[in-house]
Amino acid sequence: MNQFFNDRRTRRSFLHAGSGVLAIPFLETLASGEKAVSKPPTRSIFLGGGFGFTKDSFYPTQAGRFADIGLTDGLKPLERHQNDITMVSNLTNVGATNPHGGSVSYLTGANVAGTPGKRFHNSISCDQVIAQQLGQGTRFPSLTLSANEPDGGSNAGHGPGLSLAWDVAGNPIPGISKPIDLFYTIFANPNDSREALDARLKKKQSILDVVRTNGTGMRHSLSKHDRDKLDEYFTGIRQVETGLERQAKWADTPKPRATMDAPDEGITGEQAIRLMYDMMIIALQTDATRVITYRQPVGSLLTGMGINLKAHSLSHYGFSQPRIDASQQRDRKCSALFAHFLDRLKEARDMDGSRLYDNCIVSYGTNLRSGHELKNVPAILSGGGAKQIPHGRHIMLPKADTPLANYWLTLMQQAGVKQNQFSHSTGIIPELLA
């Protein structure tokens, strides 16, 4: 998928994919001369990259507008978007303690090992707070994406978990990890029928009924600690049931039909990231969802670049000049891919004819700065959806170790969430606002 555009002459939008063309469902005011529809909703997108970046060549050393201070070597591929990005320094996820876990508490702020009596305990991620308040009118309250990598956990800098997202009970939310699976999540599967869907929903509901019956029967014989664990389990069961109810509710609303073949099964690395980005655009443009998280591949990206080092080994780049060179090459590739995503957002048109970019809040970063450092983490922001946040600058916050949760709280409020506290937040970040 290499070109997205809106053709006002034909009243349709298309995605070019090699020799195939993918038609996007008609959105009323994408055609010229049509009466404007309601104001587009604000979308929130969170991208996570695992390990951090090369300290001396990625991070700006002075505050100011990028047009004046310039971009570092690692950020240089974003130059065409320099007036549309903001970078914030001196943010620290005060709950993070795992130097190999750049994603485990990235969006939650939780100290996952700090709850007495529990070996691991996370909390709800900010994307799910947004989804609870703003995503209930869409087919998917949120889309949770991940990467299909056999070595994609701690050795990739992501740490435990299945995605960037964690539910209200602190349980990991599985991520869609293959482009082909995202394809069939967004688009209608020609092999599916209403009867087949009903059968699957009924089977899943029957399994949940058995689990609930058996679990309830054993509850009276358990210790308090085990009852608490069982209650958490049932909370997860209820969330699965809620998902089933939503699937049933939307069963009579057809998904858009794809007019091209599904992507190949084995796509990985850069190709997978680009394809996921392109399908994310479609999911947002067709209002299938308004909240997306993407825990991006790390190892397969390096392999595709010809770097024969695991991400963990590369994070120790100070051992040799070839490793430093490889780390800097990785930085530029990550920035180039992010620039590609911003290109797509700016090309795509929303329901009122505006750029999709103008209605999105896009955050890119990780819990880790460089190597295994947990302080002063990378935070790059773009999109025009946060109307009070001007872009084109590097902000150095006056207080070191400002809670990353303050950043999330600021973005949540800009998205329209009624929230005055999140995780370890001590307030919003006024320096971000106009």
C-alpha cells in the first residue's frame, strides 16, 4: 500500500496497492460540493518503539523552534514535518523500574513490581481511559496492535505484556500482530456469514458460562488472596462478555469490502510497519475506531535493515563504532517511518474534507531514553487534534523528572476526556499549551 488519495471527481477514495486498488467507503463530504457533515471526532494514536535512541545524535540539546535550532541527525528524516512535531524533554515515567521494559508501563505509569503481595500488577493504560469515554460509539472502542516477533519482549525493549494497552484491571490486552489479521479486522471477510458469526459468538458465550459456573462454585473454599485473584479473573471474563455483546450489536452493520487481496502472511519488519500504518489510516478514516495503540516490531526491523544484532545488544552501542553506526541507522529508520505515517495522515481526508491529520493526536516514544536509562524519556507529539498545542518546537521542561503521566493527562484532556488525574500525575503540562 503505497499511495492514499482522495479523488473528488469520482466521489470515492482509494488506496493504491501495486496493481490493485482498495476502495474506501464513501464519506459524504469527500466529494466536492457536498454539504458538510458534523465535525470530525478527535482520534488518539499511541506508538511505542521498545528500546530508546542514540543519546548523542538523536536528542536535541537546546530548546526552541526546530526551524531555528535545526533537527538532530536521528530526527533529520522528519525535516519535512518539522513545523508539525513537538518534542518534550525531562519527562520520566516515575513508575517504571524495568530497564528492559520500554512498553510494559509506558501508558500506565504503574510500578508493576511495587504492589505488596503481588509479583506483577499493572493498571489501566491511558488509551483505554480515552476509549471508555470517547470510543463507545464505534465498532472498536480501540484498536490494539502489536508485532509478531518470537523475540519481541524484553530483548526488544518492550518487556512483558501483549501490546501497549492494559485493561481496567491491569491485565494485558492482546494486540493484533499480523497485517493480515488487521486486514480482516477492518474489512469484511468474504468467507464469513451472519450464521457463522452467530455460531462463533454462541460458542464463546457457552465457554464463558462454563468458566463462570465452575469458578463461582469454588470461591467459598479459597483464601482471601485467591478470592481477590479470582475476582480479577472474573473482571476479565466480564470484559470478554462486553466484547461479545459489542460484536453482536455490530453484526448487522457491514464492514467495508476490500477490492484487493489480503496481505501476505509472512510480512515483517519495515514492510509490516508501513502496511499497519496504512491500514490504521483506513480504520480512522472510516471511523471504525478513534483510539489506536501500536507496539512496533524491533528485531525484525533491524534484520530487514541488515543489522545482525539483537535489539538488546544494540542498546549497548557504546562498545564499538560499528554498533554506534548501527544504532544511528536504526534511529533514522524509525524517524523515516514516523514521517511516512505523518505523510499518510496529511494525505487522507476526513468526513468534512479536512485532513485526517488535523483531527488526530499522535504520540511516539518509549519508557527508555538510551541504553537502559529510565529518565528523560523520548516524547514526540504530532497531529492537529490537540487544538491548544502548537507544534514545531523542542520543549525542555523546567523540572527534571516531570511525571510522564502529566503528559498523558494533558493529551487526554486535549482529546476531550473529562479527567483531572491519571496514574502518578501531578497536573497537566502548561508548557505544551499555547
